[in-house]
Amino acid sequence: MYRALCSGLLLALALSVLPAAAQPSWQNQIAVTGGPQVTTGAFDDEFKTGSGLAATYYYRPSTYFFFGVRGGFHRFQAQGRDAQLDVFPLQFASKYNFSVTGVQPYVGLDGGLSLLRPEDGDGSSEFGVAPKFGLRIPIASSVDIDLNATYEVLLQDPDNTTYVGLNAGVAYIFGR
């Protein structure tokens, strides 16, 4: 019993004097990504796969959680007619990184308004959400490659507008 107690105390003492894993001090980053926006569901019947570009600012209040804002521009060409639809997501952004050093897998959820501007009609504003998952790969001290997939859902009656964004770009981390 005495031997087990001493061993436990020595282990606790050894663990208490080991240095804690260094946590990064940086808190701000901006990512710019773009790529094909693949139409799905009823939206696929009316429009072809489009293209998109987005910029997201993130603030890191805790080790693995980030929140911020995202603005974007997505363009879709109509099926069988000469018309297009522009979508401008203006959303709050959040994500959880499973790591903040090295290769960084993450999941996130963006949500807010999306402005829809058809070329041949009146526009509208719709609430939308965009769950996402991604991967950050560091390439320089303050620069990462950002690869992600988003599932954009614009909540419209009678059918939701949905599409999948397959995005790649760069992220700049301030102070890393």
C-alpha cells in the first residue's frame, strides 16, 4: 500500500512540473476561399453548377473555438435560358478546430442573411445556414491553405435553395 501511494505521489509530482503544452497566442485570422458551387435538390433543376468566392474574418476567444463574419459572392447560370442568379451570403461564422497547430481539421456553422439577385427579376433576402467541414494546412509562419466544403441552405418557400461549395484558398493568421 505504501509503495503504491508513493508511486502515485511521484507520478503526480512529475506531471505537475512538466511544461504545459504551449498554446498559440494569436487570435485573429482572415481566410479567402473560392471554388465550384454544386447545385442540389430543386435548385439543380433550375440552375447549373456555379462559382463562388468568400472572405471570412475569425476571432479566437478560446483555444479551439472561433467566431466571426463571412461575406461572399456566388453566381449561377440558369438551365436552358440566358439568365443568372447572384447570391451574396452575409453571415455570422463559427468553427471548432480540433487542433490549432500543424494540420488543423475543423467543423463549423455559418448563418445569417443571403441576398438573392436574379438578373431577370426582383431580388430577395433569405435566411440561410451553411454547415461546413475543412482542413487547414500550414505553408508559412502566418499562412495556411484552407480547404473546405459547405452545404448552403437558403430557407425559401416552397423549396429550399441548396448547394455544396467545394472551396480552396488561403488564410492569414495575424501575429503567428
